[in-house]
Amino acid sequence: MTKIRPAVNHDTNQLYELMRQYIVDFYQRPEPREIELKGLIQHLQENPSSGLQFVAEENGELIGFATLYFTFSTLNVKRQAVLNDLFVQPNARGKKVGEKLFQTCLDYVRANHFAGMTWQTAKDNTTAQTLYKKMGGEISDWFFYEIY
């Protein structure tokens, strides 16, 4: 049975490994420095006003995670949540773990009266797009820009 719950301090090592898989294996980005990634995990646990992470746990092992960051919506004059990450280990996919993580995030946003939840995904990530449509997500009227 998969349990979805907020991440806590003793999850740091397993959560670090999941996040490393997400960054390096899935998105093929450079290996993050362990101290920096663990520092981010710790920051979120110590500063819940900036965001939080939910983890999917099965038989004592973490198999997925979702990260919410909090900002503000001037147009709605309320706090806004950004679903920045949602990842499930490849061997745990197809078991609705992603749906459960997404729904937990959405329930949190609604229970805490946020303006809403936004997220993005890669243009070629059709698996994620299918999940988001299934969960009721709609493509925004807004364009997303970035500079590095």
C-alpha cells in the first residue's frame, strides 16, 4: 500500500536519491552537489512558508515525491502554489502513485485557500501531460518564459 505524506527529516537520504534520479536520470541535467540538494530538502522542512515536499512511501521505501513552492498571485491577492516537481521511480509507475501525489498537492492547496496551483512540464513529456489532463489540469492562457 502506498502512503503519501509530508517529507520529514529522516527522509533526507532517500529523498536526495529520488531527486538526484529526477535531475540526472530523467531530465539529464548535471549531477547536483549533494550538500546543495540536501540543503534544499532541509530548507523546505525548516521553512514551510516557502514550500513543502510530499513523498510516496511503500514498504518503508520512498518511491516518489512532489515539491510545492509558494509565491503570491497579485491578480488574486492570495498565495499561489507552484508544483515544481512530481517524480515517481520508473519501477513504481503505472500504480497511480503520480495521481496520488498530485491529488495530495491539490488537496493541500485547496485546504489552505491558495489562489491555485500552477505547474509546467516539458513539451515532449506526453506521459505527464496525460496525467495532468486526467487530473483536471488545463493549459494556461499564459506563456512561460525563461532566461538562464
